[in-house]
Amino acid sequence: MREPTEFDLITALARPEIQTLAAYQSAAGSGGLRLHANEAPWRQDCDRSRGGLNRYPQPWPDELVGRLAGYYGVPGEWVAPTRGSDDGIDLLVRIFCRPGEDAVLLCPPTFGMYRVAADIQGAAVVEVPLDPDDGFSLRTRAVIEAGESSVRLVFLCSPNNPTGNSFSADDIETLCSDLAGKALVVVDEAYVEFSSLPSLIPVIRRYANLAVLRTFSKAHALAGARLGAVVARPELTGLLRRVLPPYALPTETIEVALRTLDEAYPEVLTARVEGIAKERARMTRALLELDRVIEVWPSDANFLLVKFDDAPGVVERTGREGVLIRDFSSSPWLPGCVRISIGSAGQNDRIIGLLQEVANG
Ligand SMILES: *Cc1c(COP(=O)(O)O)cnc(C)c1O
């Protein structure tokens, strides 16, 4: 028998039921006369899709997976497409955490879905807060020490929502190597396109226990299409492939993603992201001039975390004018804090103008 490699070990961390799960056998095959899936033979008049919405999509969308793999610079077997990255978070918790036994580790303040997914699964949550006195940096040693035997997943969001900062690749690699064989490190890169730091995807080559989550909901402007991806070694994406329901991605989602990811797209994306970075810098300067603003944190993302002297009052005033910003001031980690997304130049002028009025009135 072959000795297990370190890459096999990641599958050994999965719930035993998942390791032995037999995937559903879907109606395979495309083209030809489809009389094997009980589909309708007619299309709806309003159906604008290429493939026809009367037909099931491919159980595993190979063409999209190939395009995503090209975009992320990895082999196709390293990509599992998901229904937004929320789906990836949920699937990973379900694959790795036995209810009542295993735990996930979070570094608050961070994205809320990690805890929701853990709560749904009945997994415990271990918290190692970010350091608020050091720009919400990662307390790497504390994470490793807290990575006790029951922790199966460590969720890191980089750039972090809602604080906007990125974690250092060296720190994340330290976590991956210290937790090898014990826990999976999941790096949520929902905002990495806006960051000055590169993606951790190239690092996956070295760590079986590293998974990177990507989404089309932010820089790619397709939040309504619900598309994300888990990028990881094939041993891990193989588990995801077994757990994902067949036909998980709708035909329209697959088609719009294929149309988006054409040859010209990287340039288009770069220009748009640069536009957001410029507006982010302009917004930061404008906010810092307001009397009621106490702090604006540097951001690697398409939002700013801002501390006001009266956050609930500010959010209420802007809300009355139909401008929605997110109040985090009731979070124990974020007293007085509000998160403001960077919009178009005109939208940003509007919120700045409103905040100037609030400051004066
Ligand atoms: C917005 C966001 C996502 C995206 O979730 P989708 O399900 O892909 O829309 C994932 N992670 C973080 C941290 C986010 O802020």
C-alpha cells in the first residue's frame, strides 16, 4: 500500500460520512436528443439564455471551471465553483465539522457568515480577536495556540470585512504549516481585487490545508448571479465536488460568467478597480476633514471603516435621506464604527455632502 501523503491528510480531517459519501448520479451527457431527464421540449418565450432554460445545466460546468482556472492561474481540478462564496463557507463547515464535536476559529471583528454557518452545523466557535491597537492585525501566535484539537477550520478574511486591512502572506503561511494535518486554513479573498497585496492562490501549491475563497459579487459586479469559487488542492475540491448538489449553478449564471471572463476582461477590471482606489483615497481625505469623524482606517477593499462620535445618529440621518451605510457600533469590537461602501463618484459626493450637513447640524 502507498504511504499517505500530506495531501491525503486533508481528506482524513473531513467528517467520516463525507469521506465515504457516494455522490448522486445525475442525468449525464449533453447534446443529442435529451429524453433522459424529464425536461420540457419547449423554451419559455422570455428565455434569453443560450443553452435553453428548459434544459438542466451541466452537472459540473466544465467550460466555466476551465475559464475560472485560467483566470486564477491554477489547473481545473483545483477549482470548485459555488453559489457565491457564502455557499463555499457553508460547504466547508459541513464537510469538516461534526456537530457538537468540532469547532471553527474566527478572528473578530470579521464577516458574519462564518459564525452563521458554524451555528447552522452545530459547530463550536473559538474566537481570537484581531488586535485593535495594531490596525486589526492578526495575532498569529494566539491563533496557533487556540488551534486546539477540536478546531477543524480557521477562517481568515483578507482584506478583512469590515476593517479593510489585509494580513501578511508570511503570517498565513506560518498558520498553514503549524496547523498542517490538524486544521484547514480558509482565506476569504472576497476583496482581493481591490488590494495592493497579491492573492494567496499561488501558495496553495505548498499547503494541502489551505483553501482560498473567491467571489464574483464584489469587484466583478455579479452579486445577483451568485457565483464564487473555492480554490484548493484537488483532494479538497474533490470533496466539494461530491457534496455540491448536481446542477448547482444556474445556466444564466454560467453564461454571464463566461461572457464576463473574455480576453479583454483583465484590462477592464484593472481600470475599474483603479477607479475605486482613487475614489477610496478621495473619500478618506474628505471624511478626515469632518469634525465628527474620529478615525478612518486604511482600506485594501471597496469600503471604509469610519469611527464617528455618534454613529447611530449619523446612520439614522443618512438613512432618512435614503442613503444606506452600515452601522457596526453595537459590535463590542467596533464602538462608534460605520462601514461605507465606495460607490460611483457621484454617489460618493452625495454621501460626503450629507455627512457635511450632519456635521454642521
Ligand atoms: C461579500 C462577501 C462575500 C461574498 O459572498 P457571496 O456569497 O459570494 O456574495 C464573501 N466573503 C466576504 C468577507 C464578503 O464580504
